[in-house]
Amino acid sequence: MINKAENDSGETGRMRRGLTAVIVILFITIIMLLVMDVRKQLERLAYATSDNVQWFLGQAETEALALELAAHEALHNEAPHTGALQTRFDVYYSRIDTLRNSPTFEPLHAHPRVLENLDHIDQFLTKWVAIIDAKDNSFAQSLPEFARDASAAQDATRNVALAGIAIFAEIRTGQRNSISQTLTRIAILTIALVTVLIIVVMAMFRLAQIREQDAQTNLEISERMEAIIATAQDAVVVTDRKGRVVEYNGAAEDMFGYPREVALGANIVDLIIPEEFRALHKEGLAQYHRAGLSRLQEDSTGRLVGPGIVQLEAQNQEGRVFPVDLTLARTDSRDGEIFVSFIRDISTRVQAEEAMRDARDRAIAGEKQKADLLAVMSHEMRTPLNGLLGTLDLFEPDHLPKEDRHYLSVMRKSGQILLGHVNDVLDISRLDAGKMSMQNQSFDLIELLQDILDGQRARADARGNDLILSPMQPELHDVFSDPDRLRQVLLNLVGNAIKFTENGQVIVEAECHHGLGEVEIRVIDTGLGISQADLDRVFGDFVTIDSSYARSNTGTGLGLGISQRLVTALGGKMGAESELGDGSVFWLRLPMARPAIGDMEAPALPIESTGKDILPEAPAPMSVLLVEDNPTNRMVARQLLERDGHSVTEAVDGAEGVAKARDAEFDAILMDISMPGMDGITATGHIRQSDSETPIIATTAHALPTEAARFIGAGMNAVLVKPLTKATLRQAMIDAVTAKLIIVPGMPLSDDVINQDLLDELLEELPRERALDLLEKFSAEMSAFLTLSTQELPTDFDTLGKEAHRMAGSAGVFGANRLNLLLRDIQTAAQESHAELPPLLAQLPPVWSATYREFQLLGLVTDTAEAKP
């Protein structure tokens, strides 16, 4: 930048000096022209003096007078002598000829009076020249006439002389004035020139001062920059346009090992570029030169390699390659374009970063292993606990002694407490892994709050507390969120408030902020309160507050941690405010506005079930149209519906469903989505043309977010995810007939071969003989599908996908989890990604064999049957 400033300053100085020189030369040229003009006029004056115009005119007049006197003298002599008279005539004739032809007397010819007299004289001379030169005595006889004519010529000559003197006097006066004016101009221009020269001298003096100051400043900057470069910890390498090193500081010597005298003049490519990159670097430099641009790829700051620091590799004298941070800038110098490289060895930093990444990866792996261990152990502990509690329920307390009934009650309560702790740990693991199921459906918030308080009232009364629900805004009767997760959070907050409050109040408030876009729910108690130090950690895991109330209660300290994670997963925030001895306020803010149809999402299915679904009360008996192409699914759904008292009409495809919906009125329609011919979405569209009120429940094995929203947008009232269970079917029926847009997940699928809970429910709902017949039929259909799938990769992907969908539905009915998931993946691959089919089809025979063995172990299929590969 310093060199660039110097160049700019020098260019400006050269322009000023050039302009000054032009002005001075112009002035000198004008003065020289004026001097030449004066000289010419002076020469003209000098010529006029030598010619002696006035004398000549006077002499001409004298010669005319002498001629006249000679003529009179010859006339009065008795014997006239004409020779002298002829001589006088010749002299006079010569004078007049000079007046006529000499350039000196040209100004006289411009005056009419002079021309008139000269014409008279010419006539006189012309008349007498021939007579005088004659040989006879005719001239002597004509003397009287000649004397008269000579007298007249003398008068004319006198007039010419007088006029000439006046004319030439005027001319001389004009010449003198012109010379005077020219000299005046010369003097003015000379003064101006001197003034300009003085100004130029002053300007040059000032410029010299500025240049001296600039030179001093540049010298100081240069010395400072040299000191900075010399003492810089980073290597500084300056190269010219061809890559030759022109500057090389001490840090560069230490970094690369080359002495300064060796590095200067060497090519940077051979000096510090690793061998594998040298050819590429040279090619890039050659392209840069061929482009002919001095600012190729340059940004506003002059950098060539791009903005900021670039991480590259360099090589030292010993051949060691190491990572460096490079900042490259370009500038101009007196010798042309140069590039300044600032290089920093980052080997230590890179090693530290790699060590930190390794430590982070190990920590993440450890945390994942810990989370997986917690999840697995919680699940494994819960399974025997469920068995233990179920076994305890088989006892008949009425037939046991009082002491044994007490022991049994203690065992049941202890088991339930332990199961609650295990479930808390499992919920933490799921939330941290992002595997907790979240829904977004319509519900009545005021009703939910009232239900929670009614359920906790007995506990509150036992501690002498009043439960109060503040007045609510009407908008809160219809909100959207996940009511089950919200119930879990509020139960925890209300339970804690009751637990840590004695003979006080627990108040629940709710209000809208900015409409339903933000709903705030507050749980307020008048208990002992929480200190500020404890308040900052109250939402941590395994944190319990050591207070007089807390010591009388037990818990894992996970409740608030789980609640905060749930609120965050629901898109909200949670916090607390409290002062020791002055009660507490726990608040949560959630978005509860009605989503757009396109934004409604199906819930992510959990990895594993947390137990059997809570069985809702069966709705009043209804007439139901069941549209399902899979006979097994159709039979199971019919059996579940009829057990609840509903009357069922079956349709085996969409077209038959549309026809039966038009012929009769139904209270609800269960509509399968994937069916041959007319699918469920098309059938729903036809039904909605004439019937806009009958609830239609979509049943499907696939409920991706976009698909579930598409089903709702097509006119369906609910989406029921297969496999169907009594609880999910009842919930879907209840919500559909109450006009709620909901998505009901089916029994959660895990990677277990068999879902025992689902299979047990099927065996409970169906007669065992009927269930075994269906399972045997399913086994035969599965063997046929295996034959189709193990052939050469089919080209009829549509048929394969539809058959995989049908078999997945049947597998879901019998609780064949792993087989169901695999068949779903095959269906998706057949519809969308054919390249993924071969590995999926290859997994099918072993998965079916494992499933079939489980059925054998459970005694559901005979040992003579076999799962054909």
C-alpha cells in the first residue's frame, strides 16, 4: 500500500510539472512571436531611413523645378542649347519612374490625388520623350510649349511630394504605435511569465516539502513494517508475479529452515509447496498469467485466495509436510505486482483439535452407551416387574389372612413405585434420543385441567390443601397439542405442588397470549418455596430439594427434567419462580393454535411399547361400514367392532364401499387406504360428493406426516395406524364421531420378532380355533409371497408393492413386528426406490423363518408345518 501511495503521489507530481512546462512554453512562444514582429517592423523602419523617402520626394520636386528653369533659359537664349535640357529631362524622367515602380512608394498609389498628379506627369513625359529624342530641330522649335508643359509638370510634382511627405509621416506614426503596443504586450507577457515562474517555483518548493514529508513518513512506515515483519511470529513471504521470493522474514527462516540468502530469488513453488501440489500450483500460476489480468479472482480487500484464512499444507527444508493457515494479499510496488503471504504453523492446534474430537467422540459414545444401557435395563426391568405385578393381581385377597393381604398390598405398592421409577428413566432416554411420540390433535384444555384436579383432589385433601381452577377464557375449550403429554407434565407439577404444600392452596391458571399462538399455564402453590440456589438446578436430572417436606417424600428427581423435555418437544418453554418460604410458581408456555391441514403430522412411532393401551369406554353401538381388502384384517376388525356391540357391513374394495355407502346410512366408515382398483382416497372422494357428515376413519400401515395430512385433506376424519387394537379402534371411533381431526397411532412396533401383547389381545378377541385357522392361512399366503420374492427380481413392481402391503397388514394382525416392518420397507422400495429391493428381499426368508419358529414355540402352528424359503 505504501508503494501504491508513492506511485500515486509521483504520478500527480509528474502531471503538475508537465502542465507547468506547457504553460511556460506557451508564454515563451508568444513572446518570441512578438519579438520577431518588432524586429520586422524595426527592419521596415531601417529600410525606410536608408531609402530617404522624404529626400527623394524633395529631389523629385527639385528636378522638376530645374527642368522648368532650364526650359525658360533655353527659350530666352538666341541660340538655345538643348543638350543640357535633354539631360534634365532624362533625370526628371528617372525620378518619376522610381516613384511609379519602387515598392517604397506603393503606399502613394492608394491615394487618388497622388495618382491624378502622377498620371498628369506621365502624360507630360510620354508626350515629350519622343520629341526630345528626335534628330530634327523639332524640339527647339517647340521650346515655348515645352516650357509651359514643364511648369505644369513641376506643379504636379510638387503636389506629389507634399502628399507623399504627409502619407509617409502618417505611416511612420502607425509603425511607431504598433511597435509601442508590441513592446507593451511583451512587457505584460514577461511580467505574467515571471509571475507564473514565481508561482511554479513556490509550488515546486511546496511539493518538495510535501515530498520530503511523505518520504519521511514512508521511511518511518517502512521501518515500522520492517520491524513488524522481522519480529512477527508468523512467516511472511513476499513474491513477485512470477513466484520469485523478494522478501523473507526471520519467522519464515525458523518455519521452513531455509536461510534468507537462499530463499531470496528462489521460486516459492520449489521452496515450500509440497511435491504433490507443485504441478497444480504451477498450472494455476500459468493460467493466471495467460489471463492477462492483474486482479484475477480478487475481492474488495485485494485477497486472491479468498476472504479470510485458508488452511493448506506446506513443506519445510527437511521435507516434512505440516498444516498452515495462509492469508494472501496482492499489492503494487515500483517493480510491479507482488503477493504477500502470511503463514502460520498450526500443527499443534490441529493435533489439539483432533484430540478434542477424539475426546468428544468418546464422550458421545459413552453417553450413548449409558443411554442405551439405561433404556435396555429399564425395559428389561420393567418386563419382569409387569409380570410380577400381574401375578400379584392373580391373588384373591378375600381368601387370604389379613396379615398376608397387608404384605400383598405393600408388595403391589412397592412394585408400582419401582415401575414408575423405571418408566421415568425410560422416558428420559426416549426424550434425549428424540424417540418420544408427539401428536397434534384437538382437545378441551379446560376439561383436561379439571380432570387432573379431580383426580388429585383426594391427595390434596389428605394434606389439607385446596385445589382451585381459576376462571378460563372460552378459547381454551378448543386447542391443539398432545393432550397425553401435557397431562403427564401437569400431573407432575400439580403432584409436586401438593407434595410440598401443607394446609395451603394449589391454584391452576391458564390464559392466552397473542391468541392461541401462546397459551400460558401456571401451577401456583403456597408451600415452603425454593431457594434461588436450588431454583437454578430444579430442572436437572436426579435432583431433589432437601426441605422438611421433601424429606417425607420419595422420588427419583426426574419428574421436572422429563416435564421440561416434554414441553420443549411440544414447541414450548417451561420455567419456575419461587422464594423460600413464599410458595412457588411453575409455568409453561405452549403453542396451541389450530394448524393448517398441510401442517398436521402423523406421530413418530415409538421404538417399543410401554405397556398395554389404556382401554377407553366403548362408544354407543353404531352401524359401521368396513372397507378392507385383506380378509384377515377385515375379520379381526369386524370381530373387535362386534364385541363392542356395533353392527358391521363389509366391503372388499373401494368401489363396493362407495356403492354400499350410497345404498345405506352408516354412523361411521372404516376405510382402508391401499386397495386394488379404487383406493381409499378415491373412494372417500366419491362418498363426500353426496355425504359430507358421516365420519370416515382411514386405516393404513403407513402414516408418514405428508400422507396423514393428505388423508385428512381428502375428507377423512381420522387416521388409524395398523395394527388395530381394541383400545386404538375405540379411541378412533370416539374421536371421529365427535368431529375431531386426529391421528391415532397403532400398537407401537419394536424390532422384536413377536409383539406378545398384540398377539394375546387377538387370541382373547377371537376364538382360538378361528385364530389358528387364520394363522395357518397367513402362513400359506406368506409361503406363496416368498416364492414370488425369491424369483428373479420382478419387473411388475406395482404388483409386488401391493402384495407386500397386503401381507404387512396380515403380519401386523398377528403381532409379527419384525416381519411387518420389513414388508413395509419392501412396499416402499417397490413404489419409490427399486434399487433398494434386492437386499430387502434377501432378508425376507430368514425373518419369516424366525417368525414361524416363534409361532411354533407358542404352540400356534403344528410342527409339521414349515416356513418355506
